[in-house]
Amino acid sequence: MRAVELTPEHPVSTLAGFGETAEAAGFDAAFVSHHYNNRDQFAALTAIAAETDDILVGPGVANPYETHPVTLASRMATLDEYSGGRGVFGVGPGDASTLANLGVDPDTPLRRVLETFKIAQRLWAGERVDHDGTFTADDAGLNYDVGSIPVYVGAQGPHMTRMASKHADGVLYNGAHPRDYEWASERVAEGLDERPDDRGEFDFAAYASVSVAEDAAAARETARFPVAFVAGGAPPPVLSRHDIDAEAAAAVSDAVSSGEFREAAERVTESMLDAFCIAGTPEQVEAEIDAVLEYADSFVAASPLGPDVERAIELLGENHTA
């Protein structure tokens, strides 16, 4: 799978056009990210589905804290139905910095994510569900037929990555550096050792922030905003792996939580840019993607994509289909 992630900081109609461009450029899937302060994720995905024919569509990722997991399962099933079976359920714990704005404490994130997609799978299979765990459900069910929908877990830490490898159809591993993917491939292998054969094949997908343009400096500058979100939410082991100062990362996180996104971007250091994005000319970006794919099976080019998003999608498509 070769995919793009689109961020609904743009109007929904604009994202639908980006989805068309991605399909024309030869991409297999389009994911849409979620933060409460952007446009609605599922509205954007529905618009993309309406303007495309074959490309897979799904949240990248939906979090099961703002929305009850049973409701989230139904929203995903609705998207799958509307798109003619092209849905992919990307689910993860969400961004702690922005969840804090809503008074949400994403405690026990691994259990919450695992329970969410296991219950979703039972609902899609037509079961009625009782559940008492990180959330509750009492005789919940869907009154329409769904079927099977692939589940990809958004992960960055070791436990979530292993859990995804054992239980899900794929992982959307959040990283941009080969060093991260070498480490993550070992966690994937650990999970696969415990994976039952009847769960089928597993897709280790790199989910990397990419910024591409003919002007390498412009591409790198554009990457500051998404890198701020990644660096601000990165766990200590990830910061340590890239020799990033924890206090500097905390300062970025504080600015994101306060809604001071420009300040957060300004606090992003060069080492954060190197660690948490792939940025440069099409040739430079493709070389770095190839280095990541030494370890991963698939690649999702995540936002910002570049100073000109539509042109960036075209450039990425030109290179990987050449």
C-alpha cells in the first residue's frame, strides 16, 4: 500500500479534490487525520469517497475517547457502506496535547484501543454486545449489515506496536526515520510471534510526516507545524533515541496545548525536524522513503506533504510510479 494522509485544516471540498489527485497519482489509500479544532474527519472522508472510485478511505486515526467506541464503529461502518467497501479503520489513542483541551485524560490507551476495535469487529459481524471495560455497552448492536473492515492501529510506543501486530490487520507506525523503523520492526516481530495464523497477513505501514517541493528549504519550513505535534507528543524513549532534549519537547507540547501553534512551530529544533519528518526535493524524499521501506511493508505520506499540497501529491505520485 502506498497512501497519503490529508489534514482537514482545509475545507472539505478542497480535501475531496486532494483525494481525487491522490487517486489519479496512483495512490492506494487516503487517510484523514483528526483533531477537534479542524474540520470533521468523517465528513471529509465521505466527500473524498464521493469523488473517487477505487482509493481506500479511512481515519488516520480516529480516537475512542471523544466518541463512544460503539458510535465510532457505526460511523466507520457507514463510511465503508457509502464508499462501496473501501473503508479502512485507523484507530489510535489520539493526540494527548489536544485531548487535554477537552478535559480528556487518555488513560489506559492500549486497552481502550484494543477494546474499541475488538468490539467494532463484533458489531460489524452482526453481534449484539455487552461490554464492561474501559467503556461500557449494554446490548448494543447495529441495525444494518456491515461485514469485515480492515483495522490499522496508530502506534508509536512498544506496547501499542506489539499489540497491533498480534491483533490488528496493520499498524500505522508514527515515525519518519529509519532508526525508528529498525526498532519498530523488532516490536512487530515480537507481536507476530504471538499472532494466531487465522488472523491473516499483517501490514507494517510507515506513517511518516512528509514535506516535498522543488525547493528543499521551503519543504523543510513547511514541516515545522506537524513536527510540533509529533515532537510534543513523543514519549521519552523516542526522544532519547534521537538525542532530543526532553525540556525542549515539553516546551513544544505546552505551546500546542495552549493553542499557540505558530509558537510551537518556532520551538521545533533542527534535530526534531531531522527525526520526525521526511522533507526536501522529490529525489531526496524518495530516497528517504526507500530507506524506511527497508523495514516497513507500506508507506503513508502524512501531512503537511508540502508548501503546495496538491503539487506535493503529484510529485510523490510521479516519483513512486516512475
